[in-house]
Amino acid sequence: MEKIKTAVIGCGMISYIYIKNLKNLFSVIDLAGICDNNAESAREKSELFGVPVMTMEEIKADPEIRLAVNLTGPAAHYTVIRELLEAGKNVFTEKTLCVGFEQAKELEALAREKGLYLGAAPDTFLGAGLQTARFYIDRGMIGEVTSACAAVNRAHALNSEIFRFIRNPGGGFAYDLGIYYVTALLSLLGPVRKVNGFVSESKEHAARMLRAGEFGRSWKTADDNLYAGSLLFENGAVGTLHFDGESIDEEQSSLVIYGTEGILKLGDPNTFNGSVRLIRNNTQETEMPFTHGFTGSPLYGPETIADYGQHRGVGAAEMAWAMIGHRPHRASAGLALHAMEVIHGLDVSAEEEKVYHMTTSFDRPAPLPAGYTDRIMGGMLLDAEGSLVN
């Protein structure tokens, strides 16, 4: 069986679940090396997973490595992805494509020019929850989709005491968490035509965590954390976004799709196993069974606290299967760029006090085939991966 020789760049917190899954769960991936500027982080992951440490130069120079999975921080994305594309590597990156919309456009254009695959998280829309929602929408269970609402909250500035990238450009609440909700809506409803937004400037934050080492200091995050917006989709549906990163840390997730014949209430799109609940005329709310695999469980080996990422890496594996089949991949740069532009459009609309007209579009990714379930045998996730092949 053909495998895609792959390297991971970046060995920070999210790398644990990516490396674990890429090495163990996806038969299409041959994980050949890992890389990080922090030698200790790279050595730790190398010893844990038995994957050799490589330098960036070695990865770029190795003709057998066809796919690079970029897990560096958002501020490094542009430079790292550009270097890899210039070296002829196909790239899948953690969200977002990069910090700025203009740079993201440049990377997407460079990949097209070179005939390379460029993909990006969030890939949670390939999970059981959102693929099941797509299955029911496509089969008319709620009739014609008319509108959608997405909302989520966190104390984002408080989290910046631990996750310091949040303070920098690209770490704002809309780009760090809201992007999951935007991507979910785009995967279900397709491209957006117009955006109208209100954005509140981020507030000065006084550090509160004694053990984080900065008690008594204060700062403002580079990006704003409070957004309210309206969307007009190309298909005529309307939508609302509500991202409140200035609230409490007890996260409340809401994602609702309305239609002429029913309503779908969906679970957290930052997971693979968000519930799907259906309401139709004269019926009670019913939790619907998953039609797809990648539910986030089972995981390979004993579960640890670092497994919170569930089945992350499925987007990279699906892209590897697309490379073998010479077909478009689903977690595409076009989708990622359009999602970035939606949030960029909210910023521009708020600043200029007018409706923002989208300049990009994308082909809505084909749904994964239904009927493939999660099943572990011999440490491999057998059935679910079959949905990624075609």
C-alpha cells in the first residue's frame, strides 16, 4: 500500500495528539521525522513516539518527504509554510493559515502556482458530529436551510497568562476559537457573500494567576476578543456570529441550523463528537445517531490529559489520501482562506462602519461517505479511515 512520507514541524502542546495519531491511527501516513527550534521539545517527543528528530533543512532537502504538518505558532506560519512550499513540499497546517489575510492569500496562490496541496485546520468538520449534520441537511431532514447562529464564550485574556501566543497577532478569540464555528458553518452551508460586524476593542488585562509568573503585570492582547456579526451566504441563508472572549471561562457553545422543515442543534465544533439534535414540527428534540466515524474515541493506547485533541490530524490524513488519488482535498486552503476572510471582514466592517463584500470563494468540500465507524484493532483505527480514501 502506498504511504505518504511525512514530517511534523513544531513540537508544542498540540503536537502530542497529532504525532500520536499520525504515527498510529492513519495507515496512509509514514511519519519520518519531527522538528522544533527547541531541541528539548523535539527530543522529548522523539523519545516518546520513536520518531527521529530532523532539522528543517533536512526535511526540505529529503525528496522522499512529500507532506509536512506545520504545528508551529500562528506568528511563524507564513515563514514556515512559504519555505516548505518553495522546497516543493505539500503542507497541512494548524489553524490559521497565517496571521494576516493578505499573507494567507499569498500562500494559497503560491500553492496553486506550484501545483502543491495546502491544507489547514480546523479539521473537526470531518468528525462524526459535523459530518452527521451534513448528512441530515443534504437529505432534506430540515428542508431548505434558512439561517444559522453560532456563539461561544471564554475568558480569553485570562487564558493568555498560560498560553502566551494569545497575546500576539493571530491569537485573538475569533481566530483561536471562533474559526472553528466559522469553518463549521462554511462546511455545512458553503461560501459567504457579505459580512457585517461589530467589534469591541480588547481590554487591559491584569494578571491573576500567581503561579503563571506574571502576577502584578498587565497587558492588552494584540487582537480584539469581542465580536458580533451577520453573514449572508451565497445560497441565500443568513447567519449570526457571537464571539465573546471577555466573558467567563465556563465555555457555552451554541451552533444552530434552521430550515423550512426543522432545526438542527449541534454540539461543540471544537470537538469531533459534537451532538446532533433534530427538532421538527410537532416533535420533541431528538438526539440523532452518528452516521460517520471519527468521534474522537477510541484513541490509540491509554488515554492521557494530552489526548484532548481527540482525532486531530484527520485533515492531514485525508489530504494524504487525496494526494494518492490525485483529487481535491477537503480541509483545503480555499476553505481556510475564506474562513479567515470572514473574520477579517468583521474587522473591516466594524472599522469602516459598512458591509464588507467577500473577495474569495471556495468549493464546498464533498461530504465523507457515511457508514464508516470507529473501530480499533491491533492499535489501528480501521473502519473510519476508509471514509477518507475517495
